[in-house]
Amino acid sequence: MTSWVGRTAAEIAAAVREKRATPREVVAEHLDRIERLDGRIGAFRVVRAEAALAEADELASRDDLAGLPLAGVPVAVKDNLAVRGESNRVGSAATPDTPAADDHVTVARLRAAGAVVVGLTNVPELCVFGTTEGVHGTARNPWDPTRTAGGSSGGSAAAVAAGLVPIALGNDGMGSLRIPAANCGLVTIKPGHGVVPAGISDGDWFGMSENGPLATTVEDARLMLSVLADTETAPPSEPAMRKIAVSLRSPLAGVTISRPYTTAARDAAGVLIKAGHQVRRADPPYPLSLSTMSLAHWTAGTAVDAQGLDPRLLNRRTRVHATIGRRFLSSIRNGDSRDRLRRRMEPFFAEYDVLLTPALARRSPRSVAWHERGWLANVLANTNYSPLTPPWNLTGWPAMSVPFGTLPSGAPCAVQLVGRPGSEAMLLEVAQQLEKLHPWQRTAPLDQEVCKGVDPGRWTPGKWS
């Protein structure tokens, strides 16, 4: 019997369209893997087992099945986007356990394209931090379960990296797609502002948050992005030569980048040189105020999201984050700091088509109860390992994380690609060349000894329904 676990979304959809597989058998096989493995990975808060199988059967009877780009593909959804009939807890005890009446527009587009939602994935409380743990679950990196999967789309990334689903939906307000993708060896793209509908929270963190795909191949990321954006992003017949800047400098003053990540960026630059691109060392003109600007927007976004929630039910780190953020709300709403940052960066991106950087500064923190630790410890841990993602949320420009190389631990390493507004197709093109010339292992090598050395009694599977 053909196994569909480990296949790409493109392969699965083609098989279902051509009647070589049924949606039910594909979904059932992935549900079986979730049941066996997720108790120790912690990707899912809710697994929609019965509902997903019923929806797979309904999908099989659709008269347009042969034309659906994601026909029968199991997908996981981050637990801050509405899925009809399920609650959004956003990693918190303070949020209501109220089923959503309708799907979020991105979920609706995935379902219209033939995808089957198998569950909602774990996030840190209010999607604030770059580690995923809390009252609803802990998402671990399937490549190294002693480490966090990252955040805030940590559960979605863990689900894909563990082969529990071929693709997942997440979002990115200060790096929340790119951070876990880099940790877990996945491809993701944070699209530029307005490419994919947002509607993630009250104001989308001042327009900085974007929904996007998590996948194991560039082809799947492109396919899912085309569905989310409701537009075609087909690869070019012949890749064009691009002028690419390589920067190893941290955008945030005082934060250093470790050797494995600088090596990955240098080696990726070498691959792109051999592919015919013009590659130069050049640093974007990051302002010294970027650290303060990032902190102000990061905390203020949380202040907005925490409004109306019982502070007694929030983690202490979240309460402090929101309290600090309230001080910045007026200046952010009435200021022009992001416009000034964009104007500062525009000449650099007029000269270069793509910016190549390390994706992270160092490997992800250990998977511990960060939600029980103090605010400063969390902020320092997040800032020290992920200083390279926030600038591109502040500008609202597209950015990708692409697997490249491995860390000394054997877990994946990654690089970041950044482009000017409207360059999503260009970034995907460059990423596909990296994939072709320097391929990566798509999923973690899990078996019956998955998470060996991790006490399974401390973590429990997501709720099944």
C-alpha cells in the first residue's frame, strides 16, 4: 500500500485529483501519525479527527475535485485563526472557549482549494514570544526535542517538520513564521503587506502581521501562497540573474551572530555565485534606534491584544509585556517611524534585488517552561537568538526562511531572503535555486524512539474530537 505520510502537498493533491488516492485514506494516515507521535512533539492543541474524516469524505464527492490545487491535503492551522466549530485559545487561559461561527478567510481559501483541516496548533500566549509553551501545550523541535520549536507558529512548524501534515498555516508579526521554520528546517515566506488577507487580531499588530505557509519544499510553499493570496505564483521557465547582497551583521546593536549561522549565509552566497548571480557583501543601513523601535511595536501589539482579557489569567511575562506596550501606543499610532525606516531602506533595495542573511543568530532556547519565567529572561532569550527578523515586519516587506546546512547538534540551519515590495515570486525563485543546488532533508527522522530521553509523562497529546 502506498504511504502518503512524508509526501509533499503537491504530490498528494495530484494523486487525489487523479484518483490514485482518496482524501479519506490520506487524512486517516496522517491522523494515525499524529496519534502516535504528537504526545511528545506537542504540535496540536486540538486534533479534529472525526470532523476531518467527515470533511475528507465530503471532499471526495465534489464535482470539481479534479481541479483543486490542494485536493485532499491535510493542513494544520495556527490557533489564532478561526476554524469553523473550533475555539481560538491563542495559547491562553484568558481567552474564551467559544466555537467560531465561520472560517478565517485564509482557512476558507485552503478549504475551497481542497485542503482538509486536521487540527489547530499550539502557540505561546497571545503569540508574543519566539518559544511555544503554555497552559495548552509545549511545541518541541522534532529534530531536537530538548529545544523549543520556536514561536509563535511553533506548533504549526513542529507539525510539518514531524511529518504530521505536509503543510501548515501560520503568521508572522516579528518573525513568527521564519523563527520556527528556521529551527525546524522548513520553508516559509512572510508575504509583503496586503498580499494575503491578515485579520489576525485587532489591528494585526499595526499591520505588521501576515499569514503565510509552512512547508518542506519551495514548490509547496509557492502552491500554498498562491491559494492564500488567490493569485498565481508559477515558477519562471528560466531563473533570472539577480544582484544579491549578503549581510552577516545583526540589525540589533549588541547582538552577535554565531558561527554556524554566518557560515550558512556565506555558503549559501557561494551557491548563488555558482548559479550566476552577482553577490556582494553589503549591510543594510539599519538605524541605531531599531532596537527601541522593535521593542515598542512588539510590546504595543501585545497591549492591544490583551485589552478585554482578565489579567489574572495571563502569564506574568504577558502582563508585563502588555503593560510596557501601553506606554508606546500613542506614539506608534501617531508616529511615522515605520515610514522613515522604509525610506531609509529603499535606496539599498534599489541597488540590490535580494538581501541574504542568516535566519537566526543562534540555535533555539531549550524547551522549558518559559511561560513561568520572568519577562526580562524571555525578552533577552528571544532577542539574542532572533534579531534578524523584526526589521522586515516593520517595513512590511516580504521575507523568507530557507533551510541551509546543519548545526553541530545535527538540527537544521537556515538563511533568510528579503526583498522589496512585490518580490515574493523573486524570493521563491532564488529559494528554489538553493533547494536544487543544496537540497535538504525534508522532515525529521522520527521513529518509535522519537524524543528519546524526554519524559513522555510531562506532556500530553492535543484534545481529540
